[in-house]
Amino acid sequence: MTKKGVILLASLVLVLLVVIVGCERKVTEVVEDSTEVCQQCHSDNTLVVAVGAQWDNSVHATGGNFDHNTPPCSGCHTSEGFIARLATGDPGTPENPSAIGCFTCHQPHTNYNFNLRIDDPVALETGGTFDLGNGNLCANCHQARTPNPPIPTSGTITITNSRWGPHHGTQGNLLSGNGAHVFGSAYDNGAHTTAAVNGCPMCHMATPVGDQAGGHTFNVTYDDGDEDNVAGCNIEACHNGGVEDFEYHEVQDSVETLLEALRAELLADSLITSSNLVNTDFTDSLGRDDAGALFNFLFFEDDRSLGIHNPDYAIEALNASIAYMQGR
């Protein structure tokens, strides 16, 4: 080999050594930094096993509906559509849709932690803002949709879709005191609007007992229905051990009575069917408050908490709706 060749070979070896050493240093740093992160899941700790068991008993896991894979439905009913909607505003039609799961809300392989994917305040579609900590992620989907056609500011509308209304996830609106149709002056809010500083997880992700309620089940009621997990209510900053079954059941009984009274008025005027769908045979030329009373019934029915999310707001709105229907 010529002298020139020897020099060239030596130079190449030197460059290769620098690259190898540099890469080895970087790879070692990444692996060493990542080991603790990976062990949050990939370890002998049973936390992830427990979370998985809880998740299996959640409505997110069992409710299905991820076959609703065209926009805008895919933005909440599929994991891939939800992630795409947060990133671009367009959920699209995911090629291989899956149900809401771990990576819908978390991105540990990107963030190297279990922080939520997003916790920014949410501008609600029907007006107002939801800004309650970790609950902000939930409100991206758990909010009312603007009905089509919308409640008119003047004149009348004709409803031709039996599923007209706010859709089925009005929890974010009720908890923040936004979205119900207003008769007269604005409705008062209960304490939960400000006391639930971390929103939905405070009660729905309370310390779990087994895999039936609390934690990642998001359930408050156990499967047997005889007892509720009120650990999230009884924290020091809130009810501090003072919540008993009878207290909130009294609120729920009151709201259920009001819902039944409003339902009876709507049935009497043929605005809904016995299965609580809009009766499109009798919804021609509905004025603002006619449509508003119909909307409010569906709004509080679809919340499913029987007013617990915001008792004062629910009771005032339902009483106003009933009074309007009775004087219609």
C-alpha cells in the first residue's frame, strides 16, 4: 500500500472511531435515561395491570361505537380520529379505527411520562369555555353539539331529524354552567363549577376499590348498584367526609321528577315520542322557546348525572322550561 493509501486508511479509521464513540455515547445516554421511563410500564409493578382491569370495565372500553368512523363522529368515537382532530382540527376517516384507549389520552413514548395529551381550556361548541384542569381533555368530547337546525334567535325552524338536539355528551356544559337554553335571566351555578378545580377526574377517577368504580373505570356506581364510590367527593377541599348516599340521591330524585314533568309536557304537545326521540311529525314551525324547551329536556337527559354535575343550574333551567311549556 502506498504512503498516500496508508494515510487515507488511517483517516477513515479515525473518523469511524469518532462516529462509533459518539453514537455509543448518545445511545448509552438515551438508554440510561429511558430505562426509568420504560419501567413505569415494563416492570413488576402491578399498576398497569390494575389500570388495564379498570379500563376493561369502563364505558370507553365497552361502549364501542368506534365504527362511527366518518367525520365529525370519528373525532370522538375513534382513538385515531380524536388524535387527528386535536392535531389538525380534522379527524378524517381513520383507515384502521380503534376504540378510545390508553394512547388516546396519553403519549408516553413521545412525552416519556403519563401526562395527558392535552389539557388546554376548551371553547365549547354551543358557547362558553370549559377550563377545569385535567378535565379539559374530557370536555373535548363530553360537550353538547349545536343542533341542526340551530335554535332560532327569531322566527321558526322545522326539525326533520328525530335525533335533533345536543347529542349525548353534555357533561362539560353542565359542569361549567353553559349551553342550556335560557328563559329570562341566566341560571345560577352550583359549587361544583368552581370547586371541581380539576374537573371530571376528581370524582370519576377517585381512588378505586377493585376494578368496578373509580380509577380508570371512570364509574361512580359499582356494578351491583347498591353503593357509590364517593371518595372523590369526600376529600378535604370539598365535602370532607360529609357526603352520604341520601344527600345526593335527594338532588337526583328532584331533578328526575323535573325531567319527568318536562317530558310529560313535551309528550302532551307531541314534540317527543315515548322513546324520547324528537317527533318530527309535529315539529314544524317551532319558535325559539318551543325549540329551547325541547332542547333543554334532551340536554339534561343526556347529561345522565340527574343534575349532580351542577344542581342549581339544572333545577332552575328545568323549572323555567316546565313553566314555559305549561303556559304555551
